[in-house]
Amino acid sequence: MNYILFDDHRDNLLPLTFTRPVCEIRIGILTIREKWEKHLKAKTSTLTEEYLSKKFPLIEKNQNLLINGSVCPNQKLVKDILSLKPGDALFSNETLIAMNASSADTSNFKNKKETKSFSLHIKNLWDIFQKNGKAIDDDFELLTKGKKSQKLSKTNQVINPKNIFLEKGAKVECAILNAGTGPIYIGKDAEIMEGCIVRGPFALCEHSQLKLGAKIYGPTTIGPESKAGGEVNNSVIFGNSNKAHDGFLGNSVIGEWCNIGADSNNSNLKNNYAHVKLWSYASEKFENTNLTFCGLIMGDHSKCGINTMFNTATVVGVSANVFGAGFPRNFIADFSWGGASGFTTYKLNDAFGTAEKVMERRNKKLNDTEKELLARVFEMTEKYRK
């Protein structure tokens, strides 16, 4: 069987989905794609926007199972999907979950079936941090079932050690780990340095670090090849990003190739405790989230300088560079350069130059495909920089 993950709710998940299909969003320990591939024991391809398809190509065959890339799997849901016959489509109310089709056309079905085996569904930006605890629980069970954790050093103070899992090469010394509130997963060759205090649910993915004395409140995920320090509460860092210094990050989602400067902070609660509004690319206005707590959403390749202050529910687009005193506005357009005193356009070649240097530090290369993708995002977001 050929498995294809298709985009759903993509516009609601911008700016994170400017640079990736929906299924490449990380929630819990794994990306949504990685979850499906582990459950299916097979590789998947992607039905997404044309400008993303060069990096995330579609593989189409005579028989295909198309699966909603905004839905997270569980065993029962996977069983329901695998039981679909040619022409069958699986729905949960009005949401298309999957279909068995001869082409990558999500409208090409004959028989409509319903499922009650619905798992996590990522429809809005805030779902990523709000539903991260359940996603960590599910991924922890998926990744550790039948496996044995590496031994935890006696230098640590631990609550509920059975709920802590260390992959090969993971290092944890002189830390306080409370897994009584949720599982703690330490990925391959990841490190929790001395003096860190961690309250689960928490995932530190492979080759990542918690810096000395970090304070982590779950549910929080630090993606692969990342560094985190200071105080972090209920946040998700996708990967290849740094929030390595003191400062507060709460109820937030940070994309890839981002850097949070030293002593930078975000507010996650309005002074009057009112529900917060968050910029929506879909409606091109601020929409009520019905949330009391909401912090910073930062797109890929964005940076902020030291002591940057972000208002409650701030959205920063792709490849923005934010710096200076005061609070910048709570929607910072893609490829913007500046701060509270005003913004100019972050020129594309300058953005490429920075991205190349950043990626080289992790032995990665900004190739032509990546440049074409970013150039397309630059074009699509021009109207927001006026």
C-alpha cells in the first residue's frame, strides 16, 4: 500500500506551515509524519502546496491510502484506516480522516464511513502546546514499549523513575526530575546539564541540551539539535533552534533554525486576564482564541536579540529579525527587520546569508530547494510588510 499524508487546516497553522506540510509539525516527541510512519511501519509521501512539493514530493501509485496530516494516529484509528476498501472514505463528523483511492484526489470516494477512534487533531496554532501533554504520553508509550532505558545516574534526584526513559548516549547528572506529573523522555545523545529542574511531561529529543540550571515545566518538548535554558513552560521547539539563555518562554511554539537572545521574555497572560487574540493569516486579522494563556509563535529562521520583550500572543513570521528596546507589535511580518521603533524589509539575500551561517553550524546546507521555498514565502508575504 502507498501512504500519502495530505494537508488540512494549513492556513490556520501559518506561519509554521509556510515552510512545511502540516504533517511535519512536531507535537509530543515526534512529528505527525513520524508518528504515522511508526504506526504503519512504512514511509509516507505528501500531498501539499505546489511550492513545497519539491522538498516534500508526492509519490502516487495505483492504490493509495490518503491520510489527514493534521490528525495524530492511535492503534484503533490505524486499524480502521487499514480496513478501508477501494473507494471507501473515513470521516469523523465532517472531517475527512482517510480514504482508499486510485489517485491523490481527496474528493474521489464512493462510500462514506464514520470512525469514533479519533485521536489528537491539530487545527490551530495553540493546539500544538495545548495538546502537547497527551501527545508526549502517546509517543512515550509508542517509543519505549518493549525497550529498556539506559541507567539513570545516582547523582540525580528523581520522582517516579519508572516514568523516565533515556535513549542510548543520553546524559543526565545532578538534576531534579519529577516524572510523577508525566513521562520524561531523553533522546539519543541528548544531555540534561547539572542543576536543571524538570517537571514532566517533557521530551528532550536527540542531540539536544538543557543548559545549566534550566527550569522546565511540562508539557514541554525540545526538538532535535536544540538548546534550551532559563525558564520554559508548556512550549514546543520544533528543532535546530536555540533558547539557550535565561529568560521566560511560555505557552509558545518555536519553529526550526530560530534563536532566542539572552534574557528575552514573552508574556503569556494579559494584565486583565482577558482571553487573548492571535493573528490569523487565514482571516488576515486578530482572532479570539478563547485562551487565557498564549505566548509566542515564531516561524522558521526567525531570531530575536538580547532582552527582547514579546507581548502576550505574538506571532512572528518566517525569517524575521527582531531587536531593540520596548515591546514590538504582536504580529511581526515574515522577513521583517527591526523592533518596537519600526520595521524594514529583511532583504532576501541577507536572509539567505544568515541562514547559511546558522545551518553550517549544524553541518547542514541551505540548498537551492530551500532557497526557492523561502523566496516563494517572501513573495507570498510581501503584503504584510507594507
